[in-house]
Amino acid sequence: MAYATIDELAAALRVTVTAANQATLKACLDAAAAEIDHATDRVDPIADGDALANRVNVLRGVEWFKSNDAAFGVIGFAETGALQAPKNTFARHAATLVVLKEQWGVA
């Protein structure tokens, strides 16, 4: 279950929700929510309306939506040449979510 709405994601992307993009917007939020759930490793679900989960869901959803533009890990710009995208694009979001993490495992 996503922690944000497709309307919130569309606003962040500065696009209008349409029948043509609705499924893609939802899939991006769902993918981001799965990453959030994995990173937080919670016994109890994150509370509805949690602002941190919402913001990360929207920000990561934006990245998922735009990922087709960097499908092979490279973003091209006419002015700068090709720029390589970071290898672990979720690490900074996982660091943000650490306050919601419940289980740490034993190494």
C-alpha cells in the first residue's frame, strides 16, 4: 500500500493525472512503498498519514517515474555529455527512513 496518492505524485511531477498515466503513477508509488517497507523492516505497519513515509514515497515515486529516461544508468545532456546515475539510488531514502525502522537484525 502506497503512502501517497497519485495526485500527490502527479503534482510533484508537474503533470495531470490522466487515464493514460494513472496506472504508471500508481505502479511508481507502489514500487517506492515496497522499498520503504523493506528499508523500515517493521513489525507494525507505518501509521496512516505518516509525513516522512509520504515524502519519501513521493520523492522515490518521482525517481521511478523518470527512470525510463535513465534506463541504462546514464542520463544524457547536450551541454554536459552523458552523466552516470548513482548505483544505489535508494540509499539516501533508506537513511531518511531510519527513524521508522523497527528491526535491525543480528550479524
